[in-house]
Amino acid sequence: MSIASDRHGLATIPTEDSRDGPEGFIGNAKSANSLETDRGSNTPPDPFDPASLRLTGDMTAALGVSKALITVPVKKPEKSWFVRVHPDPNYQVATAVLELKEERETYLVAPALRSALAGESMFQPRSLHTAVNRQGVVFLWPLRIAGQDGKVDEWSRSAIEAAKLAQDSWVRVQGNRA
């Protein structure tokens, strides 16, 4: 077998059946419709035909591709979201967090650091509930836990009630400042 190059410097490999296309090219430029008729023949499909390289709609499932859940934000539901909360207590945790309001960041606090941060206003006990919105975004919803005096403010009480309702149905949480 010999390999030659055309006037543009492209390598060409002669084929046994030069009737398929320009001399020296493998296969031909058949359309996807003409490939349908060649399936019964011994002619291999054209590897340069873009139609033969298309992915089908179910290809990601066939390849075993799935979206990985890498990070889970700790945040309140946005006003436009409808959310559900997982009803299993194993998907909830009472813990301590450090809330940096200016940066809009919430951090879990390791037990060894809790006593050192106990006097900080940003240090808060929270119950984190696993939730999801209708777009499939998983997040941890931080809900206030009653303080040492056993009291919970009205905003926190309504958020806790909304989370309980969201265990059974889709709920949209929106503040009422009236």
C-alpha cells in the first residue's frame, strides 16, 4: 500500500474501490439517507460523515454518565423557588455554624472550636435540612434552633413551619414584611 499526498499536502490512502469517491480517499461523501441503504452491503460507513458521529438523545444514559454532586450550598431558599425538604431525620443535623453575612457564607464549626467561638455574634446553632428545588438544586437549609432561653423569633418560627410543610409538598418560601 502506498500513501501519497495531494497538491494541498493532505495524505491520501488509495482504496480498493475508487468508485466510492475521489481517488485516494476512504469511503465517500454519502448522505445519512444513503447510509441507510448500505447497511446490508459490505461497504463500511464513512468515518468522515458528520451524521454518523452524532450522539443520540439517550447516549449519556448508555454511556453511564451522571451529574456528580460536588458541592452542596448552605443557604435559605430563594424567593422564586418551590422547595421540598427530605422528611427522613437522617437528612437533618443540629450543629453550630459561623455565618458571615457580608460575604453570604456559612461555615460548619468543628466541635473543638465551638467553645472559642461561643461569644461571637456570627456563631449560631442551626439545624441543617437537606432540601431540593424544582430545578433539582440540592442545598442545606439552615434553620434557627431555639436559644438557651428556649425562644425562637417569629421569622425563624415561620421558616421552621415552612420546612415542615415542605416535607409533604412543594412550598414557596417568601418573607412577608407587612
